[in-house]
Amino acid sequence: MSKAIVFIADGTEEVECLTTVDLLRRAGVETVLVSIMDSKTVISSHKVEINADSIFVEEELQDADLLFVPGGMPGTLKMSEHEGLERLLRAQAAKGKRVAAVCAGPSVLGKAGLLKGKKATCFPGWEDKLDCGEYTGEGVVTDGLITTGRGLGFSIDLGLELIRLLEGEEKALDMKKRIQHPESV
């Protein structure tokens, strides 16, 4: 079974975050929602109270197959300023493991230097923060071990792509049918 860690902060876009958590868990991926705040309870960008599974402790987050950074304001800025998260993302990439982000979240990957020479996408207006090889503007882009999504409207497709990458094509297609994705009905 694969393991994913999804980060959350005060101001994270709740749908981008929780859609990914939901789909990964439905697919049987062990998924841990980790607050980078001093509390497990965070307030999302649209004032929804969310309780994370744990608080960020760098040493305890080393064994994931995927690290995921959602967008939202000011959550993205908080994640971008979190030095422990940046170290963890760099270490994940150095180990040849998957990293993903959506909306403004790819700017966190760009700041960490993980998008150099890569194709990537993000919420329009954040392209200059990617420091990537090529901005595509597509809904979901996977280049090697890095996956990026454009925004909330692509969160389901992003979650399905992460399932495909972690658990295989068959599992992703099954999930697409189970959730009544428009392409499957």
C-alpha cells in the first residue's frame, strides 16, 4: 500500500486539499493530513474548520510515497515560508519519490527548486513563481515524479492521476467509475 502525506495550513483551499485526501483514501492509499500550524485544527481559506491527523514533525514524515501541497490563500504563503516543509520536499525529490501540488501550491515546489527543467501548471497568475522549464497551462501535468494541477476545478482529475501513479491504471479507472466521473458514464 502506498502512503501519501497531504499538508494543510490556515488558509488552505479546502476542496483542493480534501478532494485529494478523499480520493486517495477511497483508493486504499494510506493518507495522512498534516498541519504545518501549531495545532491540528486549521481554518481553511473559506473559513471551514478542519482537523488534521497530525502536526508537522519533520523526522516523522520521511517514509511517504507522495507529498502533496494544496493551494489557497494565505495557506500557500504559509507553506512557502515553512522551512521544514521545504527541506522535506527537497529530500523527497532527492530520494526519487513523488511530489505534487495544485493551484498556487506549485509555487512552493518552485521555491524549493523542484520544477527546474520540468513542465508544470498552476493557477493563472502564479506562473512567474514556478521557476520551471515550461509552463503548460494544462489542467494536470506529470513530468517525471512531479505532478501539478491548475486549480480547484481540476482537483478530481489530479486525485485520479495521483491514484494512477501510486496504485496503477486499473485502480484509477475503477475509481473514476465509482465516483461517476463524467468520462466514465
